[in-house]
Amino acid sequence: MDMHYICSSFDERPDESAIDCNNNAWIVHILEIVHEIPSEVIIVFDNAEDIIEAAPDVDLDSYDDAIVELSEGLPLLILMIASELEADGGHITPAEMVELLLECRLQTISNSHVYPRVDVLYRCFILRLNEVHRENLVTLDFIPGSFTSRHVTFLLDVGSEAMAKQFAIKPIRERHMLRHESDSHRFNIQGILREVIRANFVIKNLAEVKSRYSRLFCGVMKDIADKMGTSEYTKALAEFSVEQPNLRKLLLEVHDTKQDNYHFFIEIASSCTELIEKYMADQSDAFYGGCLELAERYGKNNDKASVYIAVGSIETLTKGQFKAGEKNYLKALDILKRNEDRHQMAVVYKKLGWNAYKQGFCSRAVEFSQKSLSIYQLGRDEYELITLENLSIMALAWTVLGEFDLAEKYHNFCLNRRKRRFGEVSSAVGKCLNNFGDLFENKGNHPKAYELYKKGLDMKRMCKTETISIADSLSNVAKCLINMGNYEDAHRHLDDAFHMLNKEKIPMLDGLSLVHHTKGKVYAKENRLKEAQKAFAESVSISRMSELKGVVYMERLIDLARLQQRRKQFKACIGTLTEALSYQGEITQSKEHSFDIIRCFKCLSEIYKERNDKVKHVQTLYAMEKECFRLERVCKNFGNKLWTEEVQRELDNTQTELQRLHISDKTY
């Protein structure tokens, strides 16, 4: 709005110094004029936001949001009218423009049912577009998020980006129906127009558009997935944050796909599993369920196997549902054996090895990895990558089994071959060093574990490994520093992890939960119990938002309960342990060798003992005894002497306590 015009309306001379300033001095000048006028004055701004930002002292009470909402769209209408006035040789006369402005304003502010809704006006402007341009706009609305000129070229099938910019984007953008994001060089349809388009227009050749959309964004998703886990990880994550609405729509399209396009979704299922696991887990069940239906309806047996493998990975790596993951891997293996697909068989055996390791079946993990290795063929590069993962799984399994010499042997095999394959300094070598650190941490050699963890961390940072992997290493280094009594450095490493994770555009819940949990351990060692409890509580709170529950979540609940116990918050502690024990059935199925259930009962029994609640103390001891019997059988089946001896000690202590309380043995 021109200052000279406003001032002349009040028969006032404009303050030239205010005009020349690149600030809001001219608004202040106008307000001073208004205050001096005895009669009431109303000034109408096209953007209500300008009033709020320029007049911060004006008390709008609770109506500020309503004012903005009721004004929404009016500036866009004026822009569109102005563009029509200029376009196509000026097809709107000044008189028509005045009429449209009056009509727009009346229909925007009127509460009367006599006037049609404002979306009718937008429909009129869309109808004024040339038919080809209108069809292009309606087709582009099929993309729910922002898009590039390359996307436009592909979806509209116009030949080249230059043609798309000149003949498809420019005519629509000139009418202010597209918003241009200069930083990202992307376009988006004005939000208020999307509702009008979807309510009033349909896409011609919808099946063909769906096909092109699936093909286009299948490529986009694969490109992002390929960059994950590489030095381009940060770039991939930034791309995903922009493309997320488009990729989410792609996953939904699986339920409305015909035979010509189903293979795009099978390809995504098998090659983009990790991306879907980490960042679209809420849609994974529906997506993979749709893929299985497509494979049954249109696919070959190998398509079914690919989906079973992907579903197995989701269950194992994301949800922690190891039994369900194993079941899907075995279904895939059955198909692959019949089709003699040796490469995929090697992949599935390797995945079964990792699944078994996560369940605690370390001997089985070694067996599966050995079967995968037996398929190895010289001269095939893809087998070398599988081999490296198998060596890593076996090294980790031997560590848990207490076979430290064998574990070190396999870690060395894996480390040396990764160096030959990826170079002395690489992300893969950094991850291997981190795993090697686990061996010495289990042996109680904290300085050596620290050396390996730190070397792996430095290498990951140098190679720009994905943030979550670096955060994991920072947490491992901090745990070693805790055990070495260096709490100050432990805090520093964890603060670095927080800084990295908080910079990510997409919240990395698992990483944040892990780092808060480790932070709680530092505070607990320092006897800073209030801060420790706050950190553990934050870890639990974040874990609640994650779909991954089970073992990891239970461990974090137990550590929180222990802090509550130390601070004599017995009621809160019992509540936390009760929540942890609600996962008892899930734990015994997914990781039946877990000692966490015993840890829960042990903490509960101590609380009831301290509160002199003899009845609940005895009940808890019996529950613990029963769990010890179950766990003893499991540990013996594993053939793990260390675990068996540990559970037998807990059983002896429990029965001794029962005898002390003069409780006779009972048969269950």
C-alpha cells in the first residue's frame, strides 16, 4: 500500500524520512496520524500477518489466529486477478477487475449463505486456464508434496526439462498457481488451490499417470536408499525430508496397482528396506502386506521370496520381533531352495544368522553363517560383501558364547578383509573396529575396548558415516569412560552425540533414547541421582514413541526403576517395574534367554522387603523362582555355561531367601 496515498487520504503530508528508511518507520508514522484524528478510522491490510507483525502493541486478545485464518487466500486472489489482467493481452478490463475485487472481498468476509464459498472463485480462475495448462495443473496435483522440473517432465511426459519449464510450468506459475522455492529449485501448488482441484477436477488418463508416478518416485526412493550408509548420508537424509510426502504416497499406491506396475513395488520392497524400516516404519506393515498380495496375484516365486526377506528384515531389525522375522526368512528360503537361487540363499542364511544372534541363539547363529559362507563362489563380488557380514556375525556370537579366542580370530579375519575391500580408512572398517571393541568390553578390558571404540569413532567421523552409527560409537566410548572413571570425557562424548542427533531434520528416536540412557549411567556413577533419573526417564519417554519395544525398552525401564529405588520412590518404582513386566510374554518369545525378567523380580522383591510387605515379597520370590527354572532350561539348551551358572546363582539366592522366611518348598 503506497504511503503517499494513505497520507493524502488524511490530508496529511508524508514524512519523507520515514519513506526512505528500510524499516517500519512509515507504519509508525501512519499510526501517529491515526491517533490524532478524532473520528474512527479503519485501515484494511491484505495480509493480516502484516498487522500483527507491524503493530505488536495492539491487543488482539485471542482473535489473532482467527483474523489470519479469515484473511487467508485473499492476497492470492488479488495476485491471480492481477496476473489475468496482464496475461493474454489483457482479457480482463479494469471495470471487470474492480467487480472481481469487490466480489472476492464480499464473499470472503460474508457469513451469509446467499453468497457461494470462496473456493468457487478459485474454480473460476482455474477454468480460465487454457485447457492444456489446466490439465497439467490437475495432473501435477497428483504429487502431494513439492516437485522439480525433472519431476514435471516425467509425470507430464513432455520430452525435456526445457519444454516442461517453458510450456508446462511457466503458464501456470504466471497465474500464481505455483509457488517457487528458490533455495531448493522446487515448485509447489498453492495449498488452497489443491482442495479446489481435488473437489472439482479429475485427472485424465489416471492409470497412465499412476504408472509414471510409480516409475518416477521408485527411482527417487532407490537413489536415496543407495546413498544411505555412504558418505552422502546427510545429503540423502535431506532429500528424504523433502520427498517424504511423495514417497509416502508411493507406498500407498501399492494397494491400487495393476500387473504392469507391480514390479516397481517389489523392487522397492527388496532394495529400500532399510530406508522404510528407519523412516517410514508406520507404513511398513501395510506396504509389505500389499507387496505380498501383488506377489501372490502377479508375481513369480522369486518376487515372493524378495518380499518375505524384506518383511523378515522389518520384523528383525525394526520391531525386534525375532520369531516373526525368522518365520519370514524361512518362507523365503523354502522358495529359494526350490528355485536354486544361490545368491539369495546366501543372503537369507546370513540374515537368519543375525536373527539367531539377536535372539541369543549364538550357536545357531554360527551355523547359519557357516551355511551362508559355504555358498561362497570365487570371483563374485557380491559374495564378498555377504562373507564380511557373516564373519562379523560369527565374531559377535563367539564373544557372547565366551569363546574369546575364536571371537578375536574372526574379528581379525573380518577387519583385514574389510581393509582390503574398502581401504585402510573406511566406514566399514570403522564399524568393524566398533564391534571389536565389544569383545574387549565383555572381557572387562576397558582401556583396550576404549582404544578400539575410539579408533572406530574417529574413522566413522572421517568417512562421514551416517549419524546414527556415529552416535552409537560415541555412546560406546562414553560407556568405557564411565568404567574407567572418566566422567567428564564421557559427558563430552554424549553431548557431541546429542548435538549431532538434534541437527537431523528427522528425529532419530532410537539414537536419542540410547544417548539419554548412557547419560543416565554417567550421572548414576557420579551419584547425581536426580539428573540420572531425569535422563533415564527421558530415554524411556522417547522409547515409548518408537515402535521398537521389547528387550531394549525393558532394559531402560529397569534402569529407571533402579534409580527410583535408590531415591526411595517406591510407588513410582513399582509402577515402572509393572510396566516392564507387561512385556514378559513378548520377551520370552523374542529373546528367551534374557535375564531382564529376573532383574525386574529381584528389584521388586527388594522393595517389598524394605517396605516390610511380607506377602508381596514372598509372592515375588516365587515368581522369580519360577522364572529361574524357565531360564535355566533355556540356558542349558543354548549350551552356554556362563549363562547357566549365572541363573543357577540367582536360583540359589532366591531359594535361600525363601528358606530364611521359613517358607517350605512347593511343587508347581
